[in-house]
Amino acid sequence: MASICSYTTIRGTNKVVRAGDCVFMRPYDHTSNLPRVAHVQKIVQDDKYNVLVCVRLYYRPQESIGGRRQFHGAKELFLSDRFDFQSADTMEGKCVVHSLKNYMKLENVSAEDYYCRFQYQAATGVFSPDRVAVYCHCEMPKNPDEFMLQCKECKDWYHPACVDMTIEDAKNLDQYVCSECSTDDDLENPQATLPESQASDGMMVFHDEHRFGDCVFMRPTLSNVRKLPRVAQVEKIEHDNRNNVNVSIRWYYRPEESIGGRRQFHGVKELLLSDQYDVQSAHNIIGKCVVHSYNNDTKLENIRPEDYYWRFEYKAATGTFMPDFVAVYCKCEMPRNPDDFMVHCKGCQNWYHPACVGMTIEEAKNLGHFVCSECPSVIYSKKPQATYPVPLPFYGPQVTVTDEFQQDIEQRLTKMEKSLEECNKLLEALMRRLSKYQ
């Protein structure tokens, strides 16, 4: 019977891989020197302690139907709709796939850093989103590998070559104003600050410092007793001929606004990315915020009032979550709440609430290191299964492990065993033939 594991390790290293991590995997084609990049969805272990990972594959631009384009960066990936089961031994290392916005903020890009701005359907070659912001006179999406100038007035970006400058000349400029903003007609005409909507041509219109993809505070509704601002992600910004600016947004829900309500593991700054879209006047925007993706291994040093995080997508009509399971920790088997202090076991790498292991928070903070009560029997046992991580249960709003999923794993393992037996038979037949010629 297959069971779900909370983590595994990369063979030959002590690097821990959990669901949600991105990893390098052995390439299908041995002629290729580039490893595959994949997002780990699940980690399972069978009765023989064979560890399998369910992954969602990333594509490189040259692997897509349209091929690599001019605006594709060297570290760009597409999140495909292809899922696969692979042995955990095919993982060769860990990497990080950032959003384009976060990738461009990196001071030093390492070999493990990539970025993704498109989802890709491998069978049809269709991308989502099907439009992105374009810049410069050439009307091309931004390539983070290329140096660009930003106009001080309209906030648009330009390639130096497109405005008759070399890169060296552009880098020596203190500030830049494009030709459209520097003309007298444009300065006298108030409509020059708001270009006509280009959404039908795949262009996104900017208003002040707000761009598509930003997260913003929206004016609370009259029914909001707590008067908390609503949080939304800007999808489009358009305006009409009267300069009325409208924003198309995707709402974030607070946990207490969901059908199940706020749970113990929900953090104070946690949000749920809903499937609810809306069009609002830009005057309802009252500020900017940042909604980070949740990762157990990363933590902000200083959390500002405008910092939030999310780890679930939420379907408002049905009250269902995606993903429908997350890793749980401690003896209480609850997902991690970043607001709660927890101690980390040096042996099994699990996290525990001090109260669940008979300690106060002050005592836990004074510990040099912590080893849970279950680790001595697991780490120092001479049994073969002791070399594998102990599977931890998972929590989710829905059923975590279905019978269909277990049957699917068992069927796959049975097919693998049959294939191995057939290979052995063919090998024996080949050896018998070779022995006749010796």
C-alpha cells in the first residue's frame, strides 16, 4: 500500500525535498546536457520503500511549439500541464523558480534561479495568460536579460537601440524622457498622461505606479464591519475616452470570508487567492501591498503592514481549495502557522509546537538543538526502513489520500514489475544465444 511522505532527500546529498519545491531532474534524452526542471506535487513511498515523486514539468522556450522568441530570457521557463511520476533517484538537485517580478529584484542570479510568467499547454501550444505587457517602440515583452531605459514621465521602458543610443550611453544617463513625453504638445495635453486603451492589441495600460500583476488595497465595502481593506491582484488597467480608469482585478479572500472560516493554522497575514474577478474604478485603490507565496524555508526578516502571503487558491462557489492537501507537522498533525513558534527536530526534520512536546516557548528558544522522542528509534535502528523518512500525514479541506490514487500507484508499480520480469526474460534468452557462439 503506497503512502504519502512529507519529504525525501536527493540521493547522495542531505538536501531535503518537500511537496512544493522545484528540482532538477535527469533529462529524458541522454544527448541533452540540460536537466529538466519540475515542480514536486506529491512524494509517495511503497511497501518496498521505493520513493516516487509526482511532478509537474517546466518547459524551456525552445521545447515549446513556437520555439524561443526574442523576449525569452536565458533563465525563462513555462509551467506546463504535463504531470509525471518519477523515481526520487532521478532528482539531481534543487532550484528556485521565481515570478518574473521577483526574479528581476534579485541582486545576484545563481545557477539555481529561474523564472516563469506563462503556463503552457503542451498539446495545443496555448499560453496563459495570452497577453502580457509590451514596452518600447518595438512593442515587445520585457526580457530581463536586456538593459532598458525607463521614461521618467510615462514610466514606459525602452531598448537603447530603439531610441538611437548605445547601452554605454544609456547607462551614463541620470534620467531619461522619451520623445513622446518631451514634446510641447504632449506636455500641454492632459490626455497625454493617459494613453488610449490597447488591451485589444495585447498592451496593458499603466496608471500612476500601479501595473498589471501588482497587488493593491481596495476600499472596503459598506458591509465590512471590521473596515479592513480588500486585497486584490490587478489583471488589466484600461480607460475610456473620458479618462475614466477601470481596473480588472482578481480578489483575495481572508480566511474568515471563506465557507469553512478561519482555522487554527491560518496566519494573521494569510490570504486565499479566489476565482472571483471584478472590474472596479481605479479610485477604489487606496494603496499597494505585496502578497508573497508561502514557503516553509523562507521567511521575511521584517514584516511590514503591506506584506501578506497565500498558499491556497479558493473556489468561492464550492468552498474548495487548491491544492487540496498540505504538509502537516508536529504531533497535533496541523499545517504550519508562520505566526507560531516551532522547534525543528535535528533528526527527522519535522517541526513541533513547544506545548506539544512539553515545553514552554521560552525553554524552546533556549535550546541549542532539539531531537524529538521518535527519532532515536528511527535514526539509529538497523532495520532497512530506517534509512527512509517517516511518512507524515497530510491535511486538507478534502480527502487527502483517495482509494483511486492508491490503486493508481499500485497499478503503476505492478506494471513496472512486469516490465522488469520481461526484460529479465529477454536478457536470459540473449545470453543463451550468445553462449552458442562461444
